[in-house]
Amino acid sequence: MGVSRDTPWLDDSAGRVMRPYTASGGRTHPAAALDLLSLVTATGVRPRGPLGAEHTLALRLCAGSAAVTVAEVAGQLRLPAVVVKVLLSDLMEHGAVTAQAPRFPGGGYVAADDQNLLRAVLDGLRRRL
């Protein structure tokens, strides 16, 4: 049974060998308010304390590009979004990343239940089918 080197706690044949919420210490509520479309950027500050492997991978993803969304980090780490929000919130508390609320055409911000955004997402999904 080989262990994949690119993501911790993944087995080549069995998949994830630890529960996703282990990565966040069982926490399900991030200290910072993050949206799935929040843009996260690494600051270059190294966290002061020891962090888990998933924290390190999330930080690498954020440092690998100008900005990355919470949803992209969750997809790359193969973890539930709420777990990734906790991980990124931890990194924010250490000063290792910053997050910016999503902006949309016209320069405005959007509420999570904005009907126009939901329609645009639905239209985009329909075009891909």
C-alpha cells in the first residue's frame, strides 16, 4: 500500500485515510468570515507556531499564485469547504495570508444569497452541460 506524496494522508488505492475534520482539529467554525469566492493571498509571513500538513499545503497554494479562491483551495486539497475555511482562518490569524471579499463587475460586493449571482452561476453550469 503506497502513500501518495503530493497530499498527506492519502493512500493510492484507499483514498483519504483520515477524517477531513481532523485537519481542522474538529472545528467547523472559522474565526474569520470567508466566502467560497474570497480571494486569498499569501503575505510572505511565516506562521509562528507549528501547523498541520494541510495548513502548509493551503499556504503553498496561496503562495503559488497572485490570489486563489477558497473554493479552489478546497478543490485542490480535496477537503470540505468549511474545513478549508478553518485552515485559512488559522493562517490569517498567523498573518500568513490575507483574504478579500469577492468583487463583481461594477465594483460591488455581493451577498451570499444574491439572486443575480445565483442565476449567473446556474447559466454558466447549464452552458457547460
